[in-house]
Amino acid sequence: MKVLVTGGAGFIGSHIVDRLIRAGHSVAVVDDLSTGKEENINSEARFYKLSILSEKLEAVFEMERPDIVNHHAAQINLRRSIKDPFNDIETNIKGTVNILENCKRYNVKRLIFASTGGALYGEQEYLPADEKHPISPLSPYGIDKLTAEKYLAYYAELFGIEYVALRYSNVYGPRQNPEGEAGVISIFIERMLRGADVFINGDGTQTRDFVFVGDVVEANILAMSRGKNISLNIGTGKETSVNTVFKKLSELTRYKKEPRYAPPIPGEVTRSCLDSGAARRILGWSPKSSFDQGLAQTVEYFKHQNSV
């Protein structure tokens, strides 16, 4: 198939591109490199350095005529969305609608969308949360992802563009950017390997559902041919506290310092954990990597990066 991956130079998107190319698909990447890195892009993919807001996006669709669009380009930083909600609206809503308009013009069959679980459900009333959990986002980021899902449903109903929205829990793994504020695991590893102080916002008892990037990639591959006009949680169903993450990573990196605690971040939930039973039934997906295995692989990747 011909697949267009937006955000294909980014953390998750670049892994998806690699997997698509290994499977023999023809892949084009659209990324403005605002957070993605050109070295992440598979050399066999055709690369267009372009914002998803650009009018020039139509020329890419006209040239590539993709069967499927995998949409991972986004402003992913929850804290930044709170500081600058207008930027979040531009990228996460207007950018998504620009893609959908081009899907309509060029008869794209299906769109796979990177959504969010934790930021959509807000402070969870029960754990793990399934897709029937009340939706109550506490940040512009969560609100905008929900709005994008509503646009997907609208374009599916009126124009027949099939979609699968994958509501990720906290994805981690090789290539995650440690320079932003998102991605606690990559940030901790990078600071630990340098021997720098590690800061934990809040008291560290807050929990997240950490899912390895390789497992997320498989969900995206399965969603190319399974499920229709649906939103599905992608997580492990297991809670891990930030203090536990710190302890495990300290052991793997031989970091000797104690963490430094900072004030909690407004808009961040206390506990988050996703039930992925629907993804198991509909996609045939379940996570394969244990947390310890995933952490070990991620630490090895960052050690190698630091030694290059």
C-alpha cells in the first residue's frame, strides 16, 4: 500500500515508518522537523519537509495519492498546551482538518490517528479506564485531541473516510526526545547518564500506564486493516508510579543521587491507566514488552547515543 505518515521524523512516527517499509509498503513522510529529527527518517521513505498547516500539503497528496494516512504530527506537550492553547489549536485541530480535507479530495481510504487516553479521560473515576469512561480533559491538549476525534467521525459519516483513533497511554522507548517536557522516562535517562539532578513534579506517587513504542507500532499496523470508525485505548492496564520509574532507572543507569521534588504541574492527572480490551478484541492487539524489558532497551539506546 501507499502510506503517508505525518510526523514521520518523530519518536513514534519514525518507528512506524521503519515497520511499514520492512513490510514492503511505499511510504512518504511529512514532517516540519520542529521536534522530529531528519536522522530518524528511513532512507527508503520519500520525505517532504512541510507543516501539516501548509497549503503545499495538497501537492504532496496529489503526487503521492496515498491509500492510508497515518497521522502522528502534533503538538504533544501538555504543559505547552496550557501555556499556549492557540498554538495547540493550530497544530492539533486545524492541522488535522487540513489533512482530512486532503483525504477527501484525493479519496484516501483510511486514516489512523494518534490520540491520547490519559489526557482525554482526566482524573479517572475507575482504573483501568475503558473507552466508555467519562471524557473530561484537564488540558487544551486533551480537548484538542477530543475535537480532532469528533472531526474524524464527521468526515467518516459525510465523506466515507474510515478511521481508527488510537488513544495511547504513556509511550516510551528509543528515539523519544529528552529535550522537551513530555516523556518522563527519556528525560530521566538522559539526566541520569549525565549525572545531573533529576526532578520529580509532585510527590512521585502519581501513576502512569507506560507502553513500549514497539507495541504501539504493532497497533498501528493492525489498524491498517482492522477496526472501522472507532477509538481504541492502547495501553498495558498496569499502573507504575513515577517514584518506581526513578528507582528502576537508577538501577539500570547506576545513578546514585536522590531525586529532587518540585511542585506538581497543573492539568496533569494523578493516576492514569487504560483498559485495552477493545483493542484486543477488534485489532487482535496486546502489549508484548514488559516494562523492565522496555526500560532496558531504552536505556541501552540512550547509552549508545551518548557514546557516539
